[in-house]
Amino acid sequence: MSPTKGITLEQAAACALAMAAIVFHVAVAAAAGGNEPAPCTEDAMIVFDASGSMAGNMNQGIATTLPRINEVRKALGRVLPGVTRFRRVGLITYGPGPYQQCNVELNLRPIPDAARRIMHDVNLLNPAGKTPLSEAVEQAAEVLDFRTEPGVVIVLTDGEETCGGTPCALGKRLHAEGADLTVHVIGFQMKNFLWTGEQSLLDVRCLAEETGGLYITAVDQEELVQAFEKTLGCPMMSHWDKG
């Protein structure tokens, strides 16, 4: 065969070798990827603040017909339908019910497709009590069997612990005793509503840091959506949703 009319035998052999090399590298990459843990296999618990301060408005922290809890409800309602397609999620609420009491309630253990169940309970909350944040997080960890199983806790709070708990010490203990528990904290409009000083903010931040979690602040619905997506979402979500 003339080189001007087609490829030579040497060129054909070179092409075959190149294709073989590509196939080899693809196979190696696929095998390596197979050793990585699948994303979003850990169950998650939302620990939702329904203390009295959540009945305050977005600007002044006083009772109003448009409470701050509504912004959180709207943000969570935008994120949960996508998240719960890929992750089992449960709910603990702290602060609802009788005024000025340290109330914690296990609303739902992690289940698939939990968005509707969670939003039903969140929409019925009556924020009135104190803020037993540490007790609520500890209960969430127990629900997730944190000593033997990996898990994720997402804490939504607009204030500090007010029921005698110590969030930072709890974070240290969860890290020491747990298999692989991560606690993320979303602080909503906390800057101007800390009744017990800057140390309370540091304690909540420490809870996240001690467990390898994120501490994220949010001041409005859009920032809440971003915070929930970052802490509740799965690595596969953004890829699949774009497909």
C-alpha cells in the first residue's frame, strides 16, 4: 500500500498501541475509583432550633407575624426534596412547646425520601422554649449510633446553649467516642442576638470544629439554602442534577 493512498503498517501498529494504552489507563482509573467510598452513604439528622428566639422577626428579634423561623422553613423546603433523593435524613427539634422549658423531641429517625415528613413537622413547630442545643445534638448522635456508624448532624441555631450544656466539651467527647460523626453548625442571624456573650458563639463553633464539621453563618433565606446544600447535600447531587 502506498503511503500517499493510506496509512502504513507502522502507522497502524502505532495507532493500535495508542488505543491499548488509553484502554489500560481508563481501566486503572475505574478500578481506583471503585475503591473510594460511595458519597452520601451516611445517615443525617437535622437538629432544628425552635426556641423562643426563632419567633422573633428578621430585624429586631421581637415577636412578629413574620418570624425568623419562616425563613428557615422556606430554605429547608427548597433543599430537602433534592437531598432526600440520595440520603436518609431524620429530625430532632429543640425548644418547641411550653414556654421557657428545655424541650427536645425526636420527630423522625432517618428514612429515605423524608422531605415531606420533615417539612410537615417543621411547619407545625411553635417556637417558645429555651435552647438545649447540646442535649439535642447528643440525642441525634445516639440515633445515628455514632459509636459504631458514620453519620452527619446538621445543627440549625439562632442562639447559644441556654440549658446548661457545653457544646465544645460535647464535640470533644463525640470525636473521642465516635466512629466517624461529623457535626455541622449553621448559625442564623446570631451576630446581634447572643445573650451570654462571645464565648457562647465560640462554644458552638468549637462543637463543629472538634468533629471535623463546618460552622457556617447565614443572614437570609438564600444564605440558608447555600448552607443547607453544603452540609446536607451529597457530592453526587450537583453532578446528577446537571445531567
